[in-house]
Amino acid sequence: MCEWIIETIKYFRGKEDLLLLKPHPAEFLTEQPKRTPNETLASFLRDTELPENILLLDIHQFSIKDLNPFISCGLIWRSSVAMELTFLEMPCIIAGNPIYRVLDLNYAKNKEHYFNMIEQSQLIKVTEEQQLAVGTYLYMLVNQHVHIECISYSDVRKFHWNIKALRKYLKYGDEKVKSVVENMLV
């Protein structure tokens, strides 16, 4: 991730585009010390001179919802903010390998593809299907008590997609999933 941040900064040097670097909220979750990173974005970039078109935001400065009207595309490593941006109809490019990769979003295959996607970012549109998929996924995260064949549950807090069952669902549907989606859309 750090290498991609540096490469992204290099890419935006000398461009007219504005790049906002937003720290992950985990950097200030003091009530969950196990999730606090060893290094913050600010400490990582401490010795990096940022040009005028690249701003490192203060941790508490803006929420994604605050920034949404002012950005044209989000560049994400693997944070769940990609789902939030998608739900807010904001295109984003995901460089890392997130747990929600089963969702049909915009994932970079490699660095070259990542920078090509940035060049073409104005062409990326969020579809209603993507928003629905994100909404369904987030609903399932909150309501894990509904047993769905497409999800394998290892314990109360952890689960993963059962790809074979998911493919079956995509082909034939599933009444349990249908009822979850109907409840979500009410």
C-alpha cells in the first residue's frame, strides 16, 4: 500500500488535478488499540514534500460524505470506503485486494492498469446494480443472523463467500436472499 501511495503522489505531481489524501479512520480509533495501525499516513509522509495540488487532510477534517460533492473519483487501497463511495454514486478505483472483492466494482489489475484507470476516471460510472450489490452486502454484514447459502459462516463474526453457492444463486436465485433484499429495500 505504501508503495502505491508514493507512486500515486508521483503521478499527480505537476498535474492540475487535486489529490486529497485522507487518513483511514482506524488511525484514530483509540478504543480499539488492536486495530490501530503501527504507522499513520501523516507519519509515513512526514519526509515527503507534497506539491500544492496534493493535500494531506487532518484525520478529523472531513468525512467522506462531506467530501463527496467535491471529488470526481476515489482512489482506494482496500478500505470499505469504496462501498460507501459507490453507494453515494461516486466512482472509485480500488488498488488493493479487499474482502468485498466479490462485488463488481473497479479493481486495478496492476499498477499500469491502475494509472490507466485514473487517466480514464471520467468514464467510470456507478451503476444501479453496483449500488444494490453494495447495499445488499452491507445489509448482510449488519444482519449476519440470516443464514444464506452463498455465505460460509466460520463463527459469529467471520464469514466468507461460498463461490459455488454464489454462482448457483446468481443463476437460479434464492428465496432467503430475495427476502433479505426485499426487507432491505423497504
